[in-house]
Amino acid sequence: MFSSPVFARIGETVEQLNKRYGKPLEAVREALETRRYLFHGFTIVVGLENGVSQCEVYRKEDDSRMTESEIHGLLQANSGPSEWIYEAKESARNYVYASKDKKTRIAIYNLPTHRLMITSKECLARCSELVNASDRKLMDGF
């Protein structure tokens, strides 16, 4: 098991990400700059704006399903100014978590792909390219 402080947080700089995770496996500059890291058995794709993390997508390296404890640990590491509502809205494909203030963060755990996307509200639309088209509908109206 891991402790949530070992994982990056939305709002960290490239320097903080590299210090935490090491050199990225890949860095791409398109509409949204992304960096891919491998850390403690997780692949982490970070979406950056102006060198600051705005969106993070986590997947276990072995592509297995995340445990509730792993999901909650990653949520806690990315709580920002508002804690999370840990009772997810469930559908056949996703668990959707929101910050208690319902304004600052959203997280979507996709059951078929075993990916957890955590993003700031401000970056939600721009980070949607990191998730499947079918998952984008869940983010409408957030």
C-alpha cells in the first residue's frame, strides 16, 4: 500500500513532478502539455498548463482494477482546498467523485479501463481529451 503524500497533486510544478517521479517517460506539447511517468506501479499522465499540473490520470502498471483504498488515497492527495465526497455516483462504466464544495475538483474512475482522472474544474474541458469520448458526457454541467 502507498501513502497519499508520495503522489503528485494538482497544482504542482514540472520541477515538483520531476522531483517526485523522476524524469518523465514521455513529454508531449499539443493543445495540452502532457507528461507520462511510471511510479510505484502506476502510470501517471499529467496535463499541464503553464508548467503547472491541472489534470492527472492514474492507471496501475499491471492494468488491474484499483482498490477503493487506492482511489481514496489518490483523491486525498489531490483534495486541494476542499475535501472529497467519497460516495461516488455510480454508473455501469464509472464512479464519479466531486469535491465537497462541488466547485474545485472532479474525479472519474473508469471501470473498463481502470483509469482514475482527477482534474480541477477550470481544466475539465481541456483535460477531457485524456479520457474516452463516452466519459466526456459525465463531465457535462460540472
